[in-house]
Amino acid sequence: MPVPIDSAPDPSPAGPPAQDPTAGTLASLIAGRLAGSDLDADTRALLLTAFQDDGGARGRMPGAYLQSVTVSGFRGIGRTARLPLTPGPGLTLVTGRNGSGKSSFAEAVEIALTGDNARWRGRSDIWRKSWRNLHHGQEPQVAVELRLDGDPDPATVLRTWHGDDVADSTAELDRPGHDPVPLPGLGWQEDLATYRPFLSYSELGQVIGGKPSEMYDAVASILGLEQLAAADKWLRDLSREYDAPAKEAKAELPALLTLLAGTDDPRARSAHTALSGRRPDLARAAELAVGTGPVDEALLFDLRRRSTLTGPDTEAVATAVTRLREAIASAEDLRGTSAEDALCRAELLARALAYHRAHPDLDTCPVCGGAARLDEEWARDAAEQERLLRAEAEQVLTVRRELDAAAQAVRDLAVPPPDWLPSGIAAAWDDWLRCRTVSDPAVLASAAEHAARIAADAARVTRQEAAARLADQDDTWRDAARALAAWLDKAHAAERAAPHLARVKAAQKWLRATHDEIRADRMRPIAEDAQRIWSNLRQQSNVALGPVRLSGSATQRKVALDVTVDDIDAPALGVMSQGELHSLALSLFLPRTFLPENPFRFLVIDDPVQSMDPAKVDGLARVFALLAEHRQVVVFTHDTRLPQALKYLRLPATVLTVDRRERSAVRVRSGDDPVKQALYDAKALARTRDLPGDVVARVLPGLCRTALEAALLEPARRRLLGTGLPHAEIEQRIAKAHKLTELASLALYGEMDRVGEAMTDLTRAYGQQATDHIRWCNKGSHEAVPVDDVEEIIRRTADLAKAVRSL
């Protein structure tokens, strides 16, 4: 379930994402619902078949943060430029004027991982062929460093181009300790499509301004309902297959009736009568179809019964043999187990007891000849032991009973043929009948299918030959009889398919209702988060967003947006401004970020501020700050309002600035380093004239602590990432370090409880003054502490921060 987005301006830290109660494999969810349905067993089995896993295990992307993006020769970036990022939760703002090259970094991340760029879709070829930087003569490259769960060192996705088209590229993943692997071979494509962690300004417009079905697909893709759609398609195809004979028979019946009516033969008139009623008499029509005019009655009688000869039911035999093989496999699995041993001992005791009852006065053991007497006390003990052993061996007995029943079911299908069976197929049928006497289950399973198929084929050939000879008996009836026989094949096929079709229709009806319920259940938490996000973004807007629902199917699918303007219902797309529409698109896009199955711990957003009024920019800043508590959020913008909003709202963010010089030389520099910002605030405090000493004693230690805390966070996170811990656990450990000394212990050893050792090592490396300063900052965060020399305190903090950042 996505993490709730609170609308409060200054929220307390939220907990980790909660599990969605509807989570779990879709097949198991369907099986649970089917168990409580009123569908018959065959329809349930049909639906379970529709949800069977095809066994193709696709690759899943591990949890990932971005560590850096290095670009050369791509879009607005000429010689190599690197955008460094902190691989963990937090908000990074990448600023720069239009044309500075910042969006080239955003597009580079997307194209490195996906091989495509959403901004170029639907554009002319010039967009796909004018992507090379004109000031860079070498092959373009994009390298994206990722921090993957379980890897102590960063992995790199490297994409290199070899042609003029943007699609002429190759990409591979280089993980520490592994050979490079082509990126498509990892199977990450489905995750990249479903949980797409990129969003540009142009896409915001496409989400709202595109076709309703496209918006539906963009939202529905994160619900994991693809298997429902696949099952529905499978049932539709099955329905068409079962319905085809009936449709063909219905479509061809008028032409057949016309042919029969125009044939001067009494059998044709009788067949016309049989088929003209509301419910055609197929049995009577079949009798007439084998009649061929004046022939020898004995021959005609023999041909007619041969034309109706049916061999073994090969489908039933195949089903029975499958059951038998499963029973054989189950028996083999128990061979040599304690349960089988218990059964052997129980049967041995049973035979001994039977012998004892038959010879109660026997003085010696019938096996070893010993003098020990098998008396009544022994018999009672043996009977009790037999009972206990049989209880233990019940599993073997159950499996054996099933094996016997399965073998008998196969034998029971080998029924004797009619007494007039033609001699030509008697041998094939004898082979089939001999299966009744086969005692070995494995031999029976092997022989039954083969013998049944041979006998069935022989019967089919006999039937077809007889039908052909009957049709030849009378020239005037031949064409009509053949047409009637052909139509009857389809009519009989439709008759046989009817119960299957009814079952499929029932399954489709149940699945449609279940699809809507599951879709609503899975959409609910995402819709709730969309409303919460909108409540932040709608600042000073009189447009309220109600429930967000997915509705319809096939070509009628859409996202239902309940919008009110001053409490009056209104169509969303008709009443919202462009800025409101973009805010709404963000509200629909962002909840996927917190889905527990989403492997992307990062989110790259390019230019989301356009068309937003200042109030909505404030709301956007709050939303990004809340998202950044649990995810790495990287926002590219040329609009100065967003960094200003973050600053005056006192929301944490790292600001990087991108500028472009001659010949596409792009430079990235720190725009708002948290350490530098804290020191800057401390210096501003020092420059304040006539500031009371008690204010300095309370404020300055906190600013110095903030600077040291930000400086220690970097090596602490590097240290923990190097251990291969998942990112979520790393953030939990960091959150538990409430003191600077604990954070220093994490930075040095990756453990929080080695504070004493950390202070000793820091003293050894930087002197007693360094550890005294850390303790002073810790103390000052709880109470006022004396400050003798403000400038010296700030200098000491700056030196220590610089030193510990390189731990």
C-alpha cells in the first residue's frame, strides 16, 4: 500500500510503506474467491486453468537508488559531465536556465535504462536523428551509477551509440564481481514499463490530454492486473472456439434446406422436415444421411451400422492415463519412506495374527522355529501395534487405493466392441481389450493410450469408408447426403461444444464481476493517495477531487475523475486550468512510487513547475519533501520558484546548479549543500549585531550540529551501502542514530553501539578538540551552552565537517 501523503505543511516522519492487504499472487487470490463461489467444479477448474503460471520466470529489478549520471556527446552535453547524487531518500533539485543541459541529464537516465525517451514519441524523425551533440566528435555515452540492494559497490548501466539514429545503441550492466551483462537480458523491461520512475513536463500533458484508454492504461498498469486481462482474453478465445461450430451450422442451414428441398428424393424431403423445426431433429437427419437409395438391404444395414461405429474415447482415456501416472508418481514418492515401512510391518503382523488364529496351539514360531509361544498376550500386543502402524501408513494406503482406482478406471474404459465388429479392425480392438488384464500400472499407462488411439483411428477409418460407400449408392441423393453429413458434423460439434460454451460463459460472467472488485480493491489506496497529493497541490483552488476510479473494459476503459467546483459536480478536463491539470496528473502518477513491489527507490521529474501558480508551487514543494522522506526524488527545473519555496518553507533539499559554457561544456556545481547551508546560517548568525548571548548559546550549537550531522550522513550511508544491506534497512539504522556520537559510530564502523571507539579514533585522527566539539554540539541541542568565540566555533565546525565527510 502506498505511504499516505499527509496534507499538513510540517508533517512528522511517516513509517515505512505498509503491505497492501490485497497483495499476493493473483492466482492465489482467484483461487480463494473461487472456493467461496457457487460455480460448479468444472467451471472453477476452467478458471484455475486460466490463471495457471506459464512457468516463465521474468527478471525482477532489485531495489535501486541513483548515485550519478555521466554523459558525453548526448543532447546538450558535449564533453563528459557528471551529475553526482546521494543514493538514499532525499530531495535533490537540479536547477539551471533553459538550454543549460539539465534536461539532458534527466533524459540520459531514462534512455540509459529504457533505450527510449517518452519526450520524443510521436515526434518527427528529426527528433530521433538530431540527438547527438554537435560539439562532441566521439561516440556518445551515458553511464548511470546505481546502488542495488545486496551490492556493496555501485553498479553501472552503460549505453553507447554506434549510429545516427537514437535507437542504434547497446547497453550493458556492470556489477562488481560480475561480467558485464547486456541490459535487455536482465528482464527489467516489465518493471521499467510498469513502475516507470521518470516523468517530464510533456508527459504530464499526455497523461491528462491523451485518450481515455491511454490514461486508464497508465494507471492500471501499476495494479498488477495483467493476468486478469490475459485470462479474460483466453476465455474470449475459448468462447469463440466453442461457439464457432454453432455459428457455422446456423449460417449454413438455409443453404442446406434449399438444397434438400430441390432434391427429388424422399430421403431429402424427410431430412428437410427433420431440420425445419424450431429444434432440428439431428438423430433423424443422421439416420437419413446414411441412406443411399435402392441397394441390398443387408449391405445397407451393415454400412449404416459401420458408419456409426465409434472407437474408444481417446480424451477420456488420456484423462484417465494422466490420473494413473500422477498416482504412480505419488506411489513412487512414498517408496522407501517410513510410511511405507510402517505399512509393510503392519501387513506382516496381520499375516502373523491370521496364522496365530488359525493355529492357536502352535508351540513354536512358524518363521524361526523358536520355542517361544505366540500366546494371546502376544496377539493383543501385536493387534495394537498393527493398528498403530496402519494409522502411520494411512498415506501409503491412500496412495495405493488411488493407484488401484486410477488403474481400474483405465481398464473400465476398455469395453468390448459390438458383436458385429468388422474383422479388419478386430486385432486393433483386441489390443485395446487386453489392457483390461494388464496388472502393472506403469505398463498399463504406457499401453492404454497407444492401443486406444489405434482402435479409435481404425473405427474412424471404418466409419468414414462406410459413409463414403453409402453416399455412392444413389447419384440423385449423393450431393444432398454429403452436404447433410458435412452439416451434421458441424451440428454435432456444436452440440458437443454447448456445455463447454455454457461453462465458459459462466466463467466469463464471474470473472468480469471479480475483475471489477479486485480492480477497485487495488485502486483504493492509490486513489486515496492521489486525493491527498491533490489536497496539497490544489492550494487556493476551488476544484476538489473526489474518488478516482477505473471503469469499463476493452475499448471503453477510462479513469473516472469525480471533480467538484465549489461543491458543484463538473467535468475535470473542462473546468481545470493547465496548471491544475498538471497537478492532477502528478496526483495520479506519484502514488505508484510507494507501491511495495516497485523496485525503483528513485523518481526523476523534469520541469514539473510550468503553468503552476505560486500557491501550487508551495504545495508541490511540500509533496516532494514528503515523498523524499522515503524515496530519492530528483527534480530538474529552471523555475526559481520551487527552490525558493523549499527554502522559505524550511524543507530539506540538496540543490545542484547546471550551467553551460562554450562548445556545450556543461558544469555541475553545488547550489545548496546542506553542510554549507548550515554553516552559512551560522555565519549569518555571527554577523548579526547586538544579538543576545543567550540566543547565540541556544541557536549556534544547533546549527553546528546540523552541519556535522549532514557531513557524517555521507560516510555513514557509504559505509552501510558497502555492507550490502538493502536501502530500506540502511535508512532505518540511520533514523535510530539520535546523537552525533552514534552517527559517528555508524560512519566509522557501520554500527551504532561503538560510540567509545569512535570518539577514541576521532581523537586520534583529529585531536581532542574534535571530539570535545562533537560533545558540545550534542549538549547544545538540548540546552544553552556558553559560546566564547563564535567565529572560532564556526571555523572548528567547518574543519571537522570537511574532515569527517571523507571518512
